[in-house]
Amino acid sequence: MGIVRVAEDVEAGVVGAGGGGCSGGGVTEPLLRRCGKEEAEAKIRGEAEASKCGSEGRETDGGSSLRMVLVSTAVAVCGSFEFGTCVGYSAPTQSGIIYEVGLSVSEFALFGSILTIGAMIGAVTSGRLADFLGRKMTMRISATICMFGWLSIHLAKSAIMLYFGRILLGFSTGVLSYVVPVFIAEIAPKNLRGGLATSNQLLICSGSSATYIIGALVAWRNLVLVGLVPCVLLLGGLFFIPESPRWLANVGREKEFHTSLQKLRGEDADISEEAIEIKEYIESLHSFPKARLQDLFLSKNIYAVIVGVGLMVFQQLGGINGVGFYASYIFSSAGFSGKLGTILIGIIQTPITLFGAILMDRSGRRVLLMVSASGTFLGCFMTGISFYLKAQGLFPEWVPALALSGILVYIGAYSIGMGPVPWVVMSEVFSIDMKAIGGSLVTLVSWLGSFAISYSFSFLMDWSSAGTFFMFSTASLITILFVVKLVPETKGRTLEEIQDSLNSRR
């Protein structure tokens, strides 16, 4: 259909969301009419040249073209950092909130996990919001709601205010978990797609690390400031970056489309060819029938659903949200300092995630997933052994060090692969017309799993601390088998090549 090359520029739904079941509707008028190809190209080239203000024929300045992409990505990932602060907030604040507000252990478990309920609502509405309002406006609304959520927690004197603020934070994180990677993928050059997409997970880990470290040093009400800062930066930064050119093209805003693309590629860049490709891609979307939820379960789509949903299920069954939400409690239960333990988690998370981002487009997705799942198995098994020794009264001097080592191995292994890679693979395996609805389903499954694990974790620990971590380690072993048997390698392939590979395995 003449869209092979432009598909290489697409990562996480891009304009494909416009035709999906989670979209706000398609474009009302075709963006590339059924005229002759030469005539259409001439028209688009003319528009591109006009937007360049006389820069015809000049070569792209590499530094200039990258500068705005990197600035735009840096602004967008303030939302990812915000996501991380929301997720990490409960870990260092448990004792302070329980003591000051008077929550029971079960009430705090609800406070920790209720974030995921708001996130589920945000996840299922994110596609429509991003397609109807635009990527920038959706991020702007999410940041504003986040600020109200943080203020509600800061001023809370009862469980109800805490729950209300946490739900608002959850809704915002659910929306940001979709719109940030989509925006980054839509503005990124194809050769930087994997690395820039992984910056989303890197900043999530950085936000979580910041709350772990700072939360060990300040009161829980003051920790709210760590969440407010990225909201302010995101709101301010959005005024200085362009809107996604693919979204602008999808809604028919021609002049702004060319202006945005020119800013992202550099003022001296020749964008005419890329503009043609994007327009052809947009036009091809209109030939697809409107995707429905039940279409995901057709034979041509079911393999992608199995891969995308399966990775998210195993990501959650590995126990990340139990460990992340209740890290301080885990360390204290093992006889180690909860504050020092969360600080150490915060220190190792970000550099290891950065290392994983570097490896993403070098070693491949499957290798990272298998190495990561092997590491999470080892970390959970070590932690389970430590709690078993404690329960049996054996080698008590080993228990704290073994638990600390196990959790740090687990967090490090998760950060390098099982954290970022499932999201990247999810964005690559769905066909163009199914990206929005498929992505929303996978995101919803992820948040459902997150709620189940985070809410049940404290009860599982009361049942058997060792048994809880042995279950998580078993899930990691099954993850390795799942990756070996079912997950395709997508590194270095165009999206069409990935689809051909998936179809050949049906």
C-alpha cells in the first residue's frame, strides 16, 4: 500500500490510534485525495517548501534536527517521572501515614493499590482523549489532575482524602502511561525509536527512585513536593514544544503539520519526502474498517494479543508492584533497615534502566527479556530463602543480607528488561489498524494485574513470606519459557516485517 517506509517511523500506535476503537473518531476528510501520485507529491512538496521558508535543497543539520526531538522528549518524560513518583510514593511512607492518619494495615493496602483503579480508568480513556484533544493537551490535563491529587494527599486528615487523591493520581498515570510513549514514538526518527521509547521507562524508574531516596529523609506530606515538581515542569515545557505532526496530519491541520515536522527535523531539513510518506500512511488508514474489540480475537490478531497480554501478565505475576509498593515493609520484615533498603533501591534503579536502554536496539528484545526474567527468578528465590531461614530460626545473621541482596538483584534485573521491554514489544506486534484498541487492552490488563498483586501482597506476606517470593520466582521461570516459545524478535525490523513474521506463525 506504499507505506512500508513510513511504518518504520511508528512505534506506539502513532496515528493508528485514529482508526481504533479507543479513538475519538477518524479524520472526517481524506488527507490525500485520489488524484495522481505525481500531482499529490507536487502538492505536498510545495506545502513543505513553503513551511521551510526558502530552505529548499539544503542538507539536514544533524544537531539542529536532533535538538528539538530531544527537548520534546525531555518535556514529555516529565510525565514519566511523574508516573514513577506516584507508583513509588507508598513504599517509604507506610509507617508515617499509618501512624499519623491512623490507618490499619488493610486500609494502607487499599491506599497503595487504589492507584491502579484510577489508572485502569485512565488507561481505557487515554486513547480517546489523546486522539480527540491531541497529545499535548492530554498531557496538560493529566498534569493538572495530578496536581490536585497531590494536594489532596498533602492536606489529608482522613482515609477518604488519601483515597481520593490516590485515585486522581492513578487516573493521570493511566493516561500518561499511554500518551507519553505514543508522543515520543510519533516525533522520533526511526533510528532512535528504541532508545527514545525506553527513556519513558528510564524516567519512570528515576521518579520511583527519587521518592524512595527522598522519602527516607522527609515526612510523607513533604514528599508530595517531589510529585508536584514534574507536573509544573511538564505544564511549562509543553508551551515550547510542537504537537505531534502525525496527530496534526490525522486531524487535517495541514499548515501546523508541516510547521511541526519542520521544527522537529531542523529548519534546514528537507521534509518533503517524509511529509509524503506520512500523508500516504494517513490515507491508507482510511481504507481500514473501524476496529472493534472483538476483532482482536480474529485469527490474524490473536497471536499479537497472546504476546502483548502474556508479557504484561507475567510482568505483574513476577511481583513488581508488591515489591515496589511495600519495599520498606519487606526490608523491615527481614530485619533490615527499611529506609536504607529503599535508598539502595533508588540508587541502583536508574543506572541499570539506562544500561537496558542502551542495549535495547543492540542485543534485542528476546535476550533482554530472558536475562531479566532469569534475574528476577534469582532475586525472588534468594528473598524467599531468607524468609524461610527466618521462619525456621536458621542462620539468623544471614537473613537481612540475603533479603537485601535478593531484592536488589530482583529490582536490577527487572529494570533492565521486564520493566521496559514488554511495553516496546506491545507497541510493535499489533497491526496498524489494531494498535489503539490492542494497546488499551494490554494497558488495562497490566493495571488489573498491578491492582491484584499490590492489594493482595500484604495478605500473602501474612500467609507466608517465603511462599510469596517462591511464587513470584516460579512465575519468572514460566516467563522464560513463554519468551522462548512465543515472543518474536522485533529488533531491526520494520513494522511490516514484524507483521509478516507474526502472520507466518499463525
